[in-house]
Amino acid sequence: MPDVGVLVVSWDGYADLWQPFFRFFFRQWADCPFSVYLGTNSRTFDDNRVRPILIGKEVDYCSNLIAMLERLPHEWVIPWVEDFLPAAPVDTQRILAIIEYAERTGVDYANLVALPNEVSPVFSGPAIVDSLGEMPPDAPYRASMGVGLWRRKSLLRLIVPGETAWDIERIGSRRSAELGYRCLCTTLSRRADPPVIVVNGIEQGRWTRKAADLLIQEGMEAILEARGVASRKGLWAMQAYGLARYHLVRVVCGLGGAPARRLLGTMVEHRKLARLN
């Protein structure tokens, strides 16, 4: 079995998300062969399947993540943000095949999810393992912190204390290219079939409508009270905005090729564009 740990990256302020997250995680990935860790400050989750990594005082996202990774005794890590709720069964054999390929060919990172209207698949090359293709060095969002397989030492080299998760995607993508990292992502033709399917749980501090529906189906509606649920108007506006930008990126990159990718990457780095994925 490959030396891999699943690290749920969190903090004490998101402790209300842990119960729904782990309920869905252990249901949808019931045969997960890897040790599962919860990285946070000082609180623990009462489940003997979850190993705590307690880092103490809150500093910033990347400083916290570095402290967690330094305590993780594995060569590979699957960081998983706590508000990405597993929404379909995870096929362990697919994950193992990706890990075997990464170990054998020197891959540093493989993005295991593809959210609706995510732009990363636009830049991916043809599939080389499962539904994943290689990201060119000039592609924005070639590094991400949603749900992915990372060589632990490569991730530690990439992240910088003081940066946010958004900075890893915004700035870290170019840094990953400068470090010579090989990064994989779901291809455009397979974006509906990523290795892991999730529902994004929190947007702007509120539960998304899809996540709220999942919790209600589970009889966990009481958890929604603390944060509330996003309005339907906000949901429609976000979906329309995301869809329009997704198709804009497809058209621009289709017409402009590599120069267009570099331009988009520069705009993302300099905050000229809001988060695309």
C-alpha cells in the first residue's frame, strides 16, 4: 500500500463542519485504505478513525498547513478542505492507480476534483492516467488546495508562511512551474467524471443550497442554523457568473493558445480577475 495520508485541513472556527464532513466522507469512501487526519488548533473530533494533528494558536493558512504537514508521517498527502463534502462513492482503485502513476513518473500534484464551471480542465492536456491530463507550465490554477494528491515534500516547498489558500492558487501556480513540478488535472472531456466528486459546502460564510439539501436529507438541518443558507438569488447569480466566465476562458484560450494562457495567468496573479474556480 502506498504511503499516503488524508489530511482534512481545518481550524477550530470550522468545528461545526466536522460532523457533516466526516459522515459523508466515511460513507462515500468506506474502504479508504489510508490514515485520516484532522488538522486544527486545539479541538478534537470524537471518532477513533480520525487522528488529530493539533498545531495550537492560529497563525495564517500556510503557516498552519506547514505545521500540519511537518507532523504528517507520510510521503504523500491528500489535503481535503473541510467544506468539500463527498457527494458520490470514491473508487479506491482509481485513486490507487493515480498514486502508482505519480510515484512511477515523478508527478508532484494531481487535482482529484472538478467543480461545476471550473476552468482548470480548459488547460489540461489529454488524459494520461484515469481522467487526468498534464497542466502546461503557463496554466493558471495548476496548483490548488481543494482535494488533491500531493507529494508532501513538494507541497512544503511550494507554500510560503503568511499566504492564504487563495494565494497558493493565485501565485503558487507560477511557483510550481518555476520549481519544475508536474501537475495533473481532470481533462475537459472528462470533467464530469473526476476521481472525487464533492459539493462545495460554504460560500461567503453561508451554506450553499446544494450542501443544505444534503444536510436536510441526512436530518442534520440544525447544523444550518449557525451559518444560514445562501439565498436562491445569490445562487443563480453565482451560477450565471461562473458559467459566463467558464465559456469566456474557453473561447479566449481556444483562440489565443499559449499567449492567452499566460495573459490569464498574469491577470489572476495580479488580482485582475476574481477566483475562477
